[in-house]
Amino acid sequence: MNKLLPERLVKSIYQELLPRLQIESVNPRNPIQVSYLPQPWRLLGKGNYAAVVYHPDYAECVVKIYAPGRPGFEEEVEVYRRLGFHPAFSECLYAKDSFLILKRLYGTTLYDCMHLGLPIPQQVIRDIDKALDYARSRGLHPHDVHGRNVMMHQSRGLVVDISDFLHPEACSKWNDLKKAYYWLYRPVLRSLRLRVPYSTLNMLRKSYRLASSFKTSCYQLLLRLTCFK
């Protein structure tokens, strides 16, 4: 997994970034908090488990660092090992001490496309579908694939976050997003080029999460009632 990398980049990570970086996972359901990031490192993004940063001198690589106490590092390394090379996914160049160096993917998340009013071609959806099928062919289980974890670059689709692809549990997020794309976005919203405020997008995201949780609870209750018959 460890591939040829600039020695100065790895040295900077161990000597400048890791000793001074301050990140914390306050709530596992919310993005981690980054209290301090040493210069010249820059924050690219953050999720519920890890932060993604990059050094401007090595902009083609990103460093994904797991917050203390958060699981998933070993699983993500294994996912990248199984994926190998595919144009819709990143590639792991180095993995050790709870951080990964990944090939940087450029693009705009579908979540941000909605905010910016950028048109999302159908090819993007098809590319992501094919990428997820490829992951399944490698013994993986696409999980937690939603608007913030997929991107569009030059009208092609990319999958950004694969950290949960070892989870065998069924996940309907991508199928639900596709339904919204074909039933609402293409026939109605695409031509309007609406710029959806982040406040509205966050409200929709939280509403979807509550509805999914309610649906799961009802299903589990139905199973229990069936077992008691």
C-alpha cells in the first residue's frame, strides 16, 4: 500500500502536522472539530471520523487523519486495497499511524452543486452507479453514499468517501438520491437552475435522517411483533 512519495511530504506530516494538529470527535453523528491546523496545511474537508487536509506544495495528495478514539482506519485501508485502481475512486498511496495519504480528487460534491445551481448531467449518476458496481465486484458493500460523498468533475461522476464499504448492512441512501434525481431534479429543478441555500439543504438532510430512522424503527418493531406470533 505504501507507494513512492516525496520524502519531504511524509517528513512534514510526522514533524509538523501530527504533533500540532488538534482535532476532536465530540459527537460521532456530527463532523469532527478541528481546533488548530498548523501552517501551511489547509483543511479540505471533515467527516464524522476524520479530517482531510493538504499541503500547498503537494496539492495532488491529501492526508486523511482519523480523530482520536474514532474507529475505521484499518477498514478504510482494506477497502482501498480491494479497490485497486479505478478512475472514479481515489487511490491510497500511504497508510500508517491512523492517517492515509490519498490521491486528490477534484470536483464539486452534488450537495454543493445544488447550492451553486450547477447542472448535474445524467452521466454523473451513471458513472457513480458503475463505480459502485465495480466496488461490489471486489467484495465490497457501498454504504453511506450520499450527496456529500460523491462529486462531479468535468461532467463525470466520482466517489469520494469509501470508508464504510466493508459494512454489509443494506444502505438505501444512494438509491434514494437517484430517485430524487430522476423524479424531481431532472423533470423540475434542472431547468430552473435554483441555488438552494445551505440552510435548506441541511434541513432536508436532517429530515431525511429522521425519516430513515423512523422507517428503521418501524421495521424493527414489525420484526419483533412477528417473532412473538
